[in-house]
Amino acid sequence: MAFNLAYDGNSYPIEEEVSVLDTLLNQGIDIPHSCKSGVCQSCLVEVVVGEPTEASQVGLKATFKARNYALSCCLFAKEDLGIRPLNSEDAEVTASIIKVEALNHNVLRLCLKPEEEFDTIPGQYINLITPDNIVRSYSIANIPGVDGYIELHIRVIPNGRLGSWLLNEAKPWGSVKLRGPAGECFYVSDKEGGDDFPMVLAGTSTGLAPLYGIIKDALAHGHIGEIALFHGALQPEDLYLVDELYDLSQQQSNFSYTPCVLNGSEGDFYICGDVQQLVVEHIAKLKEARLYLCGAPDLVNAMKKKAFLSGVASKHIYYDAFLPSK
Ligand SMILES: Cc1cc2nc3c(=O)[nH]c(=O)nc-3n(C[C@H](O)[C@H](O)[C@H](O)COP(=O)(O)OP(=O)(O)OC[C@H]3O[C@@H](n4cnc5c(N)ncnc54)[C@H](O)[C@@H]3O)c2cc1C
Ligand code: FES
């Protein structure tokens, strides 16, 4: 059965099994989007005729739900619908670029200062919106409330749209828009002053970004249990922040750092091997561990399964898969 979809003064037929996003893209209308899987939130629209379905609002913050915002990739018509782009005044804040610098051969650190209040929790992700309306999700690698800025680690993918903008156009004191935050992968304290549950954090490439934010947050909360970070890479040059993380492991007796390289000869600052194997072996030695997994979707999904089979309760597995654009 087909319904009507109103957008920007026009009406389009919409099939029940085709999402609002795909219906508009099929008409040649450029709606910002990325994962098409209900995760990144880059495809948000406001529903002005009809009602957003429950599935199209999963993971949205309460204020967005109240404004009838919906994820257009998860919105399927059960009645006639009308949508419009978000009112950026309500949904977005402007931020100034205060630093862009290389962390290794393909990862850039981007520091942003929001011009108004923008509450976030380290480890959550935000939508970064460029002046030409490319929208992508990035995870928070610091404690913005303490530092006064938001730090992101962005892997530059050849021909990637946002990566190319960052390399060629982003300049200090230029501005971008931010939306969010979203995500449930962050440190949760069970009690005031000094939780003792063991934490194991594993990721590849820029999966380090949210993990580093979570580690800083746990230490700031006075976490006294062990905190073990495993950072996996294909080759040694893909690792980054190695000195900083080694220094932290010297300063904090409960923090350990294991950089791990799949294709490399044994080096003096990393282990050669499969990060998944190392993590599984480590978890087996722990009781009641909480596991944080971020980065490549394959790694996150495989590790979730292995950790569960190794006895980690699913409520204690926190994760964010960095789904690519489709
Ligand atoms: C919840 C969430 C959090 C994220 N956090 C981070 C983060 O902290 N740091 C970070 O660097 N990225 C993060 N990402 C990924 C990020 O949002 C972008 O997808 C990524 O930066 C690529 O954007 P782009 O515009 O440069 O490339 P695009 O223009 O989107 O991609 C160009 C082409 O490359 C393909 N592609 C994109 N990514 C990959 C990949 N990883 N492997 C293989 N092919 C790919 C695309 O499918 C497309 O064909 C996150 C994603 C999600 C969903
Ligand atoms: S949530 Fe819709 S494109 Fe990512």
C-alpha cells in the first residue's frame, strides 16, 4: 500500500517497505545521512504530518522525541506523512574549531569549543555538521566539562567526504554545527568515590577515542578497580597516543595499556598478535568485569559474542560500532 510523503512543498508516493530516507534519496533529494541503520542519527528530520513510529525514535534524547524528530532511515509510512529538515536553532549548537592536528599518518585530532552549553558524557558521540551539510558521528575522547572543549579523533578515509573536508577546508576559528550527544557507552559509577569493578576496554584505530574519554572519566571519578586498555592496529604506524598512554600507565597504578599489532615484527612498544585473543585471555582472569568495545563493527560484534561466552554479563558490555556510510 502506498501513502503520500510531503516534503518541501511537494508530495511523493511512499511504499510501506521503503524508508522515508530512501524514498527521498530515490527522488534525487539530498537528505544528510550515513549509516542507514538507526545508529548515527545523521538522518534526523521533523515529522510535521502524521506521527513518528516508535522505531524511528529509538536512542533519541527526550527533547528530540518531544519535538517529533525521527530517524528518517528507520521511519516507514503507516499513514500519510509530512517531514521537514530540523530547525537548526532548536537542534544544533555552533562550535569553533580550536585545533586540528595529526595524531598519526591517518588520524587527526579535532578540538571544538561550543558557543553555548552542550552537555556531553565522555564516550558518547555527537554529530558533526560541516558548512556544506555533511553529517557524521564522532566519539568524545576527553572530559569536555573539565577541559572546556570537545576532543575528537577522526580517521581520514581516502575519498571520505568528511575526512576530505577536514584535510582541505577545516581551519582554526572556522565554525561547524554540533548535534547530540547520543550513545550509552560511557562510565557508570555504582557508588560515590572509588568503584572497584575491573574495566577492560578494547578497540581498533579511532575506537580509542571513546575508550580514552571513558578512562579519563573513570579516573576522574576515583575508580580504584583495574582499568585495562587494549588498542589494536593492523601495523605499528596505525597506533597513536602511545607515549601519552604509557605515561598514564606509569602515573596510575590501576591503569594498564597494551598496544597490539596484527601485522608487524615484534617491536619494543607493542605486542604482536590478535587483540581479540588478548582480551579474551585477560577477561578469563577477572570476576565481574565490565567491557567497553568501540571501533570497527566486525571487531565489536565478534568481541561482544566472545566476551559473553567467556562469562561477561551482557548488561556489562558497553559498545559503539563505528558503522560506515551507505
Ligand atoms: C556511533 C558512531 C561513532 C563514530 N565515531 C567515530 C570516531 O570517533 N572516529 C572516527 O574516525 N570515526 C567514527 N565514526 C565513523 C564516522 O562517522 C564516519 O563514518 C567516518 O569518519 C567516515 O566518514 P567520511 O565522510 O570521511 O567518509 P564517507 O564519505 O562516509 O565514506 C567514503 C567511503 O568509504 C567507506 N567507508 C567509510 N568508513 C569506512 C570504514 N571504516 N571501513 C571501510 N570503508 C569505509 C564508505 O562506505 C564510503 O563508501 C563513528 C560512526 C558511528 C556510527
Ligand atoms: S541513523 Fe539514519 S542514517 Fe544513521
